[in-house]
Amino acid sequence: MPTLAKATLLALTTSLALSAAAEAQPYGGIKNFSFGVQDSYLGDPLTFVFVPRKGKYVFDRLDGSPVKLRLKGEKYRRAQITGYQIYLGHPHSGGKKIASHGHQQGSWEKVDRRVAFSDRNLLKGYEARALKYCQQHGDPNKRVVNDMDLMFTGWMQSKGKNISQSAKNPTVNKATRYATAKIVCMPEPFNVTDVKLSIKRTGSMTACPANITLTAQFKANKAGKFTFRLFRGDGAFRDVKMTANNAGRATYTRKYTFNETTHRKYYAAVMGGAQASSQWTPMSVNCSQPVGGGAFTTAPRPTLD
């Protein structure tokens, strides 16, 4: 082989060897980089809860445990870690910053940043998505549950003397992870919206015995069970369990027979929360006159009859 050809081949071989060595042994970067997301703590994930009000779903509360985030990394050879950031979402597409190194460049050999995240203000975009789901798929008669992914991005940067970036040891490390949150669309709570109490006399309007029928009519927003309390004006009362039908209607009837002039008043109130109630309704029986009118004069009695 001619001397010139040998020299050229030797130079080319030496150049390739040096390039390979430089790639195999860069002068710096980040090693042991990791970004982890723990989306559920003891089976209690972050949960958006919505309740119906006046026919529309509204945000009620943020339940569950915070999302656990951990960003780790170590400097490699002559490098120093100069910055890190954790985002909800992606930093280049509207992501919200959760944690960072701040405004000044750092110089760390190691970073191990832990965050427990449940900031509703930063979650507004996801809250809007969850609300839209309830508006489209919520059911007034049952609890509806669905999953929603929360996206997080961890980012770390390094600089250093004679730093040489490689695929194995880049100067910037970035990872995207997902946590699973829950959407809960609560059913419309059962509510009795109206109570009407009426008292009617049947049979003879002027002679005793007098037959009286007390009727309480209830209107609810849907089918369900409830209890109402029937009060008498002297303080006696009874609790009555009722069931509203599919149309939200229920009727209670009680019959009385009087052999002497009697004056009373009654009031019906549904138990539990801001439920409906009736007006006080008089029951005035005069054995020589029809029912209606007259003042309440009955003395207190221990039981309601």
C-alpha cells in the first residue's frame, strides 16, 4: 500500500476512535434522573365532586388524597444541576407550574423534590372538563363516576465545564407522567317541595257523631322515602313514614269521629333539612254547626289521636 494511503487510513481510524471515546465518556450531564407520580394513596384518589342545583351541576368539593410527585436527579462528572421545574400539564402548552428552583440559577450535585399536589386553583382547566362530563352524562337518580387523567411534567437542567451532551447523559432531562383522578356526579337529593293539609267533615253537618277526615298531600322532586311529623296545637305529635311514588306524590289520610264539640288545629312538617311544611289548619267541630271557624280551646293532651 502506498505510504500516502497508509497515512490517510491511519488518520481516519484515529479520528473515529477519538469520536467514539468522546461519545462514550461525556464530560457531564444528569444521571439517575426520575420523575414519579403516585395517583392514589390508600385507594383515595383526588376526586372532583359535583352536585345538581336548580337543574344544573355545580362544583361541590375536591375530595381524596393529594397526588404525590417526586423529581430526582444527580449531577454527572463535571456538571452541576442548575434548575428544575414540575408542571401540571406541559410547559409549552399552557401547563401550570407547581414547583421550581426559582428565578436564580442553582448549582446542586443532587435534587430530590417531593410535592403533594391538590391545588384547586391550578386544576381549574381539569375542573371544567369534569363539569362538562357531568353535564353530559350525569343522572339525577344515581351516582355517576368516571376517571380522568391528570398530566404532569418534570424537568431538570445541568451545565458545566467542557460539558458534552449525549443520548445517555443529556443536559436537559424531561419526563411526562399521568395520575388518575375521579369525577363524581352526585344524584339530585330527594326533597319534598310542597305540603298541603286539609280537613273535611262528612255525613251530617249539624249533628254528632261528626266524621272528620284529615288529609296531607305531599309533592317531591322524585320518588323516595321520607318522614313527616303531624303536630296538634296542644303540642302532641306523631311521626309518620311515607313513600313518594314515581311522580313524586304521596298522600296521608286520617279519620276522626267526635261525639262532642271539639276545637283543634294541625300542622304537618317533613323531617330532615330544609324540607316543606304546611300551614296550621283548624279543626273546629260544633255538634250543632258544620265544621269550620271557631277558636282553638282544647287543653294539652299527652298523645295525638
